[in-house]
Amino acid sequence: MPSPIRVTRTSEAEAPSPTVIAAPRQGPSRVVVWLRRMRPLHRWVGVPLTVLILLSSLTGLLLGWKKYVAVLQPPVQRGASLEARDWQPLHLISSAAEARLRVHLGASPGPIDRLDVRPSKGVAKVLFREGFWEVQVDLTTARVLSVDRRASDFIESLHDGSFLGEASRATMSTVLGLGLLWLSFSGLWLWWGPKLARRSTPPPRDT
């Protein structure tokens, strides 16, 4: 009679464990790469540009109030007549302003920059290139009504960069404009990029 076949049972502890093959690690996505590049660039542009932004903001605020604050800009006087047929020629207005400012300074006032004629007030503002001086003259009588400095002109030169020369005006406007565009674009990307990265990352699969 044949002997019975003995079956050996292997416990679960003794069973060989399955070999786990690690999935290849993927590199960062393009969104993450651009986020890493954008952060230092945003910071490097933003920090030095803050000085120009503060200067432009503060001077712009002051210029917005120049017509309401006498310290910033002398108030407009009123002439004897608002009728143009009663007014004196502009060369007499200019001469009166130059003569009065020469007495006021005790020296030559320098060249005239421009004449700002105010028909609704009957006066002309004679503005000089040096010292930000303004002389208001009655258009009818050619009498000087006020002599004062225009702090608003100095503030405006700081606002547009022309205090360093006419060439610096275009340079400052270009740097400030391009810098603000870059900060707007990079700031929008730094806000939207992480959201996009989370959406593009596949969820982990259960094993």
C-alpha cells in the first residue's frame, strides 16, 4: 500500500515577500521651475524700485493739492480787467516782472521760462528758470501783484526726474514704467503659479 503524501504548509510569515520596484522620480514641472526663477527676479526688481515708487507717490500726492495749499503754489491774484482789449503787451508784462524780481533778489533774476496767462483772472504768471520764482502781473496795469517761489515746480522736477536734467526725465519714466509692468506680471504669476502647479500634479495612487 503506497504511503500517503505529506503536504507541508508554509506560514504567511515564511512566505517570500513581493519585490517592490520604486517608480522613477520625476523632476519638477515647468510651472514649478518658472516659479523658482521668478521669485528672486521679482525681489531683485521690487526692492530698488520701491524707492522710485515712494518718490513718485509722495510727490504726486503733493502735486494733487498744489492749487489748494499756498505753501506749494502761490494763489492766483485777480487783475483789474478781464477784457483782452484792455491788456498790456506781453513784453511790458515781462519787463515789469523782471524789474521787480531784480529788486527783490538784488541780482539778475535770470531768463524767463514761460508766461502763464490766466484770462479768467486777468493776470499773467511770469515763471523764471532759476530758483522756481513766480511773479504775477496785472495784465491791464502791468502792476506786479505777487512775488513768490513755486515749491510745486521743485516737487514736479522730483516727480518726473527732471531735477537731474531733461534726459533723466525719460530715463526715470522708462525705468519706473517697465519696472511696474514687470512687478505686475511677476506678482500675478507668483499668485497664480502655485494654483496651476497643484492642479497639474496628479494625485498619489493607492498601492
